[in-house]
Amino acid sequence: MTESPTVHVVGGGLAGSEAAFQLAERGHRVVLHEMRGVRGTEAHKTDRLAELVCSNTFKSTEVTNAHGLLKAEMRLLGSVVLQAADVARVAAGSALAVDRDVFSVQVNDRVVNHPRVTVTREEVTAVPSAPAIIATGPLTSEALADSVRARLGVQSLAFYDAIAPILAVESIDHEVAFRAARWDKETMEGEQGEEGAYLNCPMDKEQYEAFIDALAVADPAHGQASVGGGAAASRGPGGADVEPRRIPDAPADPRAAAHRADDSRARGGRVPSVRVDPPQLVRECTGDADAASVVA
């Protein structure tokens, strides 16, 4: 019986780690190339596989929507990312949120210790010979990005990503903020406490209007951010210049809404999901031990 060829996976993020693990589970030899440990990025802090550098939530666990249904299907297929997420889960209402460190340790250990996976710490500067998977995302090194562009015959590449700020827990005034459950719902077993998983930062009308005014005149990010429209950012892998592209306004984008004259900015995607008396705008945060991600 002829042994299947070794598959090269470039990039040890979520997609690359999952691809390497699934291929190995199905009998393939895999070489997973990850440059962190030799060369860092602007966003990562460790050399662990599957390090989360943005939001710590994988969205809904409920199978009545696409996010939850996809995760249910991934579990049936033995997803290492979902298995790690279940171990690292923290209370977050109906969302699957994780402790970033616990999560990346879990994925890293499972992939690195798989007998059919070899992890090499090096910068890949050219597309490997087939079969290969390129899973390097928006932080692709310049040399590899040039190789991908040449292979595809295009002059530029764009990556659209959601922006989820990470807040230091100690920067939040806990005399003002309060805990509550999103929609009075908690799907994490054993976490039905009265306080709730979300740290809510309320604003009265005057504070909200000052926030909107400041948001409307704030300097936008250039080069890596989209102009106008939704909360996605356009990035050029390898630091390549990307022409800004307008993304249609999203109802939940406060910066786009700030420029509207009507009162839709006070509704839309920013309707509070916890009940407050008197009514106030509520920004929700959920997080792990050291940081909180803004999620609403």
C-alpha cells in the first residue's frame, strides 16, 4: 500500500492547527510550519499554536442559529478547537467564550504531541509544493505574501476582520459597572449564578451623547482599516498597501451610526440585552482572568 504524501500546513493559528490535527487523525503525515518562536508578529504574545489575539468568544452555542449549528457539526467531526474551547470555557451567557491562555495551551499540546504531526519553527517564504495548506491569515510575512500573490497572479490581497477591543479589567470602574446575564440566559453547565457573566458598563443619556460626539470626530485608522461602513478591517498580508474599500454600513456599527442624523444610532445593534432601570445604554464585556473583550 502506497503511503500518502506528507501534507505541509503553513500557519499555526485556529485554521492551521485544526487542519493539521484533522489530517493527522485521518492517517496523513503533517508538517505544520509556524514562524512564531523564530519571528514574532505585531499581535501575538506567545509562540503557542492557536493563540487568540482578538475576541475570546466563538459566538452562540445554540443550534437554532448558524453559529451554534456549525459548532455542533464541528464537535461531531472531532474538532480539536471545539474540544479545547470546552475545556477552557468561561461563563458568557449563550456564547462560547474561553480563557485565552487555557485554550491555546490545550490546542498547542494536542497538536504538538500528535504522533503524525511535526511542528517546525521557521518562516516559510514561498508556497510549498503540493499538497499544502496556507493558513497564515492577516499576519502573513511579506515574503510569503509575495509568493502567494505571484502564484495567484494578483497584485494585492485583502483580509477582512472584525475589530474587538480588549480592555484591562483594572481599567473598569467596578463602582459603576455591574454584572448581569445576557438575555437572562446562561448555557454553561453549573454557571447559573445570580450575578451573570457579563460586566456591563452603563451610560446615561448625557454620557451616551458625549460618547457618540467623540466617536464621530475621532481620528479613523488609516491603511489597515476600512473607510466608512462596517466594523471590518481591510489588511494587506505582508504589510502590502491595500486600497481602502467601503463596506456597507452595519446597523451594529456605532461609528457609522454616529454620522447619521436620525436616532437609529440609539437603537439598531446597540439595544441593551440586559434590563436596566432607568433605561440606559449598556456596553457589555466578557472575559478571562486578566482582560475583557467588548462584545456589544
